[in-house]
Amino acid sequence: IYHYESPSELKNEKFMHDLLLSFEGQLIEKYIDKENHEYKTCRIRESNDTLTVLLNFDQSGLFEYLNTGDSVSKVRGDSTVTVRRGNHIKYFYLRY
């Protein structure tokens, strides 16, 4: 688990919340939600569900790297997000 304590209580709470997320699916949409505080928003389709992940506080570069169609996965309790694009795999460590 990689986390550098932020002086912001809100960022720390968001990081702890996101640390508990677990997902494995395909990125179907990514956008800046102008109606919701301009949050960096990703929609990930899992087998029968769609998960919305807000990456507004993350500074790892994950949001900027992601493309629609990428396979994205994260294990509960770990800050590592794995992105598969074709034959390439890239790892990001959530940093808030």
C-alpha cells in the first residue's frame, strides 16, 4: 500500500474509501464532470454492473493515461491499479 499522508482530511478519507474498492472490468467512459465539481470520472463495466470511480484527488497520472477500452483492475486493500492495453500492462499507485 502506497500512501503519502496528505494534510487534507478530505483527501485522506477519500483515499481510505478508494483503498477498499475492488474491481476488474473495462473502461467504457472517462470524462470531467462539469456539473459535479469537475471531478475526473471513470465508468468501468464489470460483468453485470457499471462502477463509477472518481479520481479527482489522485496524482498518479492514472486518469490522464486511461483510454476507453482499457482493462482496469484493483484488489481491495491495495492502492495499485493495473491497466491492460493490448499487450501492454502498466501499474499506477493511487496518490492523493
